[in-house]
Amino acid sequence: MSECKVIAIANQKGGVGKKTESRTFNRATQSVRQTGSAIKPIAVLAPAIDKKIITASTIFDDTEQDFENGYHPEDYSKPLGKVTVRRAVESSQNIPFVEIMEQLKPKTSIKYLEKMGVTTLTEKDNGLPLSLGGLEKGISPLQMAGAYSTIANDGIYIQPTFYTQAEKHNGKILIKANQKKKRVFSKEVAYILKNLLTQPVLGQNGTATYCKISGVDVAAKTGTTDENYDRWLCGFTPYYTAVTWFGYDQNESVEFNQRNPAGLIWANVMSRIHTGLNSAKFEKTNTVFSSTICAETGKKDRSGCQNTYTEYYLWSTIPGLCDKHTGSEFKN
């Protein structure tokens, strides 16, 4: 079987960069593949936060259960019970994302994905498996890069292009790219997503801890399909968005010493292209609000809460006080 490693790198203006011009690269980046969990940020988190169905601290029950039409998803690792959305993102738990999709509705998810440049979804994708990347056809690495760069570009989708302009020898412009741009969600929603997606990189149980870049914020999400046929790493920094897919033209399990080869390629390429660049962080707007949260309830902490952390919210979605522990309210 022919092995294929594909990476599509976009700057935050929507242009796609690559080391070499080749028909093979162009064909591979536009071939559709199953996405696995790499779809969760764009199919579930973005629309559900934008619709105010969830916050990053909403609690879901990560316990095996039956959904409609007998759908019975399982976690890649063991179920964790009651967890926040942030914790579910960190180790890519599956069941909470299906629960979110159940509230969001697949049709709404599809509308958001299409606004982010995804064109390969079908009527058969209108179901709960969409939440975990269970698709009839799949999505190309190029379209995944365009969708992820929507988050990096503060909620604005910019149509990817392989060129900016063509000039004559005298500098006269023959043709210039005319990229379509569309706002999909607000910059506040985009920041919350950026911060959430640092969890797989920085969290103790993160699935993409090897993607850290010194001095630069990194947001990343892994993806694995059944039988390890497809391995993904989708992520971005304040400078670049990159999506890597690793697999075979004809499905064959990817075995790589229990590591994610797509992620290792992503980490190596991105660390090199960031060499010499200034330190950069995801900038929080003053219209995103923070609060100290009890990790057990996903609500604002009291003095009796032991496991707390800082979470970020749209103004109208800040939760009430913890209803599990006692103690006085802290004034944030």
C-alpha cells in the first residue's frame, strides 16, 4: 500500500504554503478522509459555544450509554464520569461530545461546517456520529486547515488559496487572488475556543503535549479513526495554522510505536517554521470574562471548593455559584 503524509499549512491570511509545487501535494491535500476526533472543535465546540448551549465549564456525564438509533459510542480511554467540557477536550473523551451534539442538533453543526468551507458533507452525515467524525465521505486536509484557521482568524473564514498574485517581469500584476471571507462566529467565541484547544497541549492528560513551542501559544487537536486508518493533528499558533493527515491510499492500520505520526510531523514542521519568530500569545479581548471555577461542578467557586481553576466566558454565560460545596463567595 502506498503511504501518504500530508500537511497543509496556512498563514493567518488564508494562503496555503508548501515547500514544493507538485500535483501530488495538491491531490493529497484535497482528498477526503475520515476525521475522527479532529472534527470536534469545528463541528461541536464552535457552534455550541456560539449558540450558548455550552460553556467551557459545562458538566457532562462521560459514562457509556445508548443514544438514538442504537448509537453507542465508546471513549478511546476509560470514561471519567462527570467532567467539564475543558477536561473532555484535554484527553478527547467521546461521549460528552455526542451529548453536546444531541442538544446542538447535527443540522446546525453542518451549517457551521459549511460556513467554514467544508463542502463534502452529505445527508447521511446528519446524525450524532458527526460529533466524532463518523462521515460518509470525509473532509480534505485543505478544508480542515481552512476551518481551523477560522478559529485562528478570530471567527472569520478566509478561503484558502495556493497563490497571492502573479506578476510580469516588469512588476505588472496579471492576476491576484480574490479570497472569499465570511464571519462565522465572534472574536469572543474564537478566543474561548483558542484557549480551550491549548488544553490538549498543556494539560496533564493532553493528547498533543509534544506540540509545545517555546514562547508561542499552541492550540491543537488530535484525530484517530477506527482501526487507526487515519491519524490527524490539526492546530494553530498566532502565526500559522497547520493540519497533518497520515495514512494509506487504501485503508491500512497505522502502527507507529503507539505514537501519532501526524502529530510528530506537525510538531517538527511547526517548531522549525517558528524558529526566530517573536514570542506570541492568543490575545484575550476585554469582552471575554474570566472566573474562578469549581472543577467538580463547573460553577463559580466558594471558599469550600478545593479543586479550582480559571475559566473564560461570554458575558451572558457566566455560571452561578457552586451548589456542592459550602463557604462564602469570592468576589472576582
